[in-house]
Amino acid sequence: MDRKILVVDDEKLVRWSIQKSMGQKECKVVSAANGAEAMEKIEQEHFDLIITDLVMPGFNGIEVARRAREIQPDAKIVMMTAYGSVLDKEEARSAGVLSFINKPFMVNEVRSVVQELLSENT
């Protein structure tokens, strides 16, 4: 079964770097530039993993996580942030976020988190 990942970030370079680092052999990576675009994609197709930025125009990554959980409760969710506070992390965890990646990050750090989460229950 092919694994699908959704990357949500308003920075094109972040989306591109994660997409390139994952490689097409391991999984299919789809990207969205904001929360509204992410929700359209989540409503249309299933994702094994959703990686979302915390701070974005429109609704933030915590809201993406909450809404995604309602539609795809089995999707694993990772939050990226350069601004995260303890309160943000607590709120994100209550929204279903399993792991956090601090920006700036190295792509191997993202790959490691993705591999760990996708290897669970396989």
C-alpha cells in the first residue's frame, strides 16, 4: 500500500524541501499552501500523515489538525513551528498532534519523524 503525506506550509521552499527529501519511492507527497487548501485535499483523498505548519494565514495548523481529525481520525499529524510555545504544544496535542518539528530544521530530521510514525502499526 502506498503511503501518502500532506505537507501544509505557506512557505513554498519548505513544502518543496520536504517533498524532495521524501522521494517518490517511499511515499506520495502532496502539498498545500494554507489551511483552506489543505482541507480541500483532506476531504478528497486519504493521507497517512499530515505535516502542518503552526502559523499560517487564514486558519492555523492547530485548526488544520482539529478539522483533519474529524475527517480522517487515523491520520497521524506532525506540527512544524518556529514560534511554538508550551501552550501551543498543549493545544496542538489536544487537537491530535503526535510530534513536533522546530523550524529551521534539517530534512533528515523530518525524514526520521516521518519514518518513525509511518512504521508504527504497519
